[in-house]
Amino acid sequence: MTLETLAPAADLDADAFDDAVLEALAADDYVFKVWGGDWCGDCQRQLPEFGAALAAAGVPDDRIEAFPVTKGPDGKEGELVEEYGVELIPTVVVESPEGEELARFVEEEAVSIAEYLAERLADVEATA
């Protein structure tokens, strides 16, 4: 099973994103773990733009891990859902190359996934 909604939106390129957002996403070999469902309206609306931001930032595919989620009788089901406490989607966890969680986006914020994570990652960089 794949997560097709994470495919970059074809109508967005690097010019569509703030340079600071792209720089934050591209820094430090971050690993992006993305849980979503192609059936999910929030995912359909948000993940193509996030995929485009990752592409525009030059984040290589080997640092983007997509985890398709299904609806089960007891909530969300899928790889690492329980281990990461994923209850709402889309959920994006950003980890350091060593596996330390640095930032997490869950379902919806006032700004895009890329902007939200870039703000959190800038805070991480400022305190490093």
C-alpha cells in the first residue's frame, strides 16, 4: 500500500514556498515520517502541498518515510501507528538522523504542514 496523496502537487514549485521554510526542511538530514490515508479528506488537502515542499527543499526520498493508515474498528491502523501514538491524520514526525523526535504536526494547524514544521525546526536549530 502506498500513500499517493504525498506525491508533490504538480502546480507547486520552489517559488510557491518561503525560502526560510525550504531551508528549515532541508537542514540537518532530518527524517520525515508521514502517516496519512488516501481516503482522508485532510490528507488529500494537505499532503500534496507538503510533498511539493519537501521536493522543493531537495529532501531526498530516502529521508521521507510514508506510512499508509486505514480505519479499523478501534481507530487508526497501520505501521508504527501505536509506537508513535498516531490517532489523527495527517501526522508528520520529524526526527534527527539519530532518531530523536524534533517536531510533530497532527491533523490541522493555522498554517501549512511545511510552515508549521519549519517554525518548530527553526526553534530546534536556535537552541542547539
